[in-house]
Amino acid sequence: MLLIKNGTIHTMEDETSFIGDILIDKGKIIEIKEKISISKNVEIIDATGKNVFPGFIDAHSHIGIAEEKTTAQVDTSNEGTTPVTPELRAIDCINPMDSAFHNALASGITGVMAGPGSANAVGGQFAFIKTAGRCIDDMIVLAPAAIKIAFGENPMTNYGLNGNMPSTRMGIASLIRKELYKAKQYFQQEGDQGWQRDFQLECYRPLFEKKIPLKAHVHRTDDIFTAIRIAKEFDLDLTLDHCTEGHLIPEEIAKSGFSAIVGPSLASRTKDEVSFSDFATVGILQKAGVTVAITCDHPVSRIQYLPLCAGIAVKEGMEYWAALRSITIDAARICHVDKRVGSLSAGKDADVVIWEGNPLEIASSVYMTIVNGKVEWNDNNRSEK
């Protein structure tokens, strides 16, 4: 057993905090209250004067796929040979030995949605994983967790410049529609005489059952509207990832009912379609009623800057608690994993981060990161680096 005592606890179940204790056993939170008395078989962590939060979450990442400290040849985040590849699985590519996992733990990030890049119109399957572990199979929380689709410059550049489809936004939309139409027909015909299982189309089963969303790489307003249009047409769930120009159409996005994962706002405006990138976007969307998460889009901006990005979002007008939710419980809800992670509650996974100071302030630091009830990083690691 593990007992965290006397910390200022922010459960993220609501917008309140209190000084109290958290009891952990077998990887789960057992109890949270102002005082827990237990006398034996317990390791005690004194969190006096420190802030205790659920582990932070980055809802869009390429961690372990586009690896740090390696050459470009190790970036295997895109199967650039054909524009439609739903059968690709992130778990077959994520390398837990990527040094970015250490950086994530040192920054209090315990969960990530990781998957393919945006070169393909249909890129493959994301997975929600923990950031602690050596074997990816032991790190999985949900896989598949989303199917990646991408609009705009990336598919057009990767294929169109070589004389292949898609070379236009219309071409991207048509490829995605064709694939979803084929999948819809496949499931409608299931059980008919002569029907056979199709490996590629089976990938869409959890999508059409609404267990997972389409994860749409969208920057410009026209791409945002196209993604919404296609999701509505096929009655699918959708997340609007990056959503760079979302601040120009917040009411329309709110009306769609879909969530937005905003970022990487810390990165350079290196493409035409990100020329309106702004830290104010996520706060404008949140105030319009959109459920939002903040992403670093690692390695576009490094994953350890996630708390910093949330802090800058507050500086640019986002509500303080909304910023915290965007990297905890709201991120978990968007990723369909909120029954296990994203807040501190009895029965949930014991993913806990203890902070020295306010995590949204740049001078603050992580004192300890706990994943599945095990201390995976503490302040002693900082001096050993």
C-alpha cells in the first residue's frame, strides 16, 4: 500500500481543493479524504505543502514513433506508400525506450494518445497508453482508441506533388468518404450469403459502433467544416485535432457537438495553414462551450511543455480550471478513458503527480510521478540526469 499524506489535493472531479490523504493499493486509488489512519504495511509519502493532481494527459502525440535523439530515418509515423491505411496500429511502432517517455514522467504526464502522423488521408489506429513501462503491451489503456484521418497540406504535399491522389482538398475528402462508404456497406452486409471478413474494413468496427472517434487532423476552417460534414454524414464521433483556426468559428464548432484538441501552439508557424495559430484559440473554444484538450503534438513541440502550454493558455484568456481540465479529466473524456484516468477518485488508476508549486507556473517542478500506484519518477532523478 501507498499513502500520500497532507497534500493539497485537486481531484479534478470539481473545482475544489482540500488538504488530505490518498490511499493506494494494487495500482488503484482506494480512498481519498482529509485524514486516513493506517498503521501497517504502508509506504508513506509526505506531500505537506505540495499540490497533488491526477496524472496529466496529452491527447495527441507521436511519442515513441517519431523518436527523439535519432535520425530522421527513425521517424516511422507515416506509411507514405499509399494514402489509405486504416489497418496500421500504433502499438506496432511505439518504442517505449524513446527518451521522451522519461521527459513525460518528469513533467507529470502519465497518459498519452499516440499514433500515426498526418501524411495519409486515413493514417491508422491511435492507442491511449501510459508513459511508464518497457513493453508497450503492458502500457495500453485503450487500443484501438481512434482512427486517424488528415486534411489539408500534409496529404496534398506527400502525394499530390508526386502526381498521385490526393492533390486537392476535394481529393482528400473523396478518399475518406469512399473508404467510409465501403466500410458502412461491409457492416450492413454482414451475415449475408457470401459475406467474408475483410482485414482492412474490420478496423472500422469500433468506429461505427461509436466506441472510438475519427481523429481528424484539421487546421483551416474549411477543413474543420469538411471533417464535421463527413462525420455527420456517416453518424460517427469525431475529434478536431489541432483546430488551429477554431477561434474563427467557435460557435459553429460548439454547435457540431464535437471536441477539439488544440495545439501545438508553442510551435513555429511553418506552414500556410497554421498562420493563424494562437494560444488564445483553446480558451475561445472553451468559452463557446466546446470540450477542449491541449496538445504539444510531440515532437512538434516537446511533450514536457504541456503544463507550460496550459499556463500560457490561461495568460491568453482561458479559465484557470478549464486549462487544468484540458490536460486532465477533459482530455480523458475526449480520449474515452475517463473511467480509468483523468481525475483522482476511488476505483480509478493510481496515476498521481505531486507538484512543488502551481503546475501552470513556469518555475514549478514535479516532486513525484506515480503510475499505476508505483513511483516512476521523483525529484532525486532530476539531480541524477
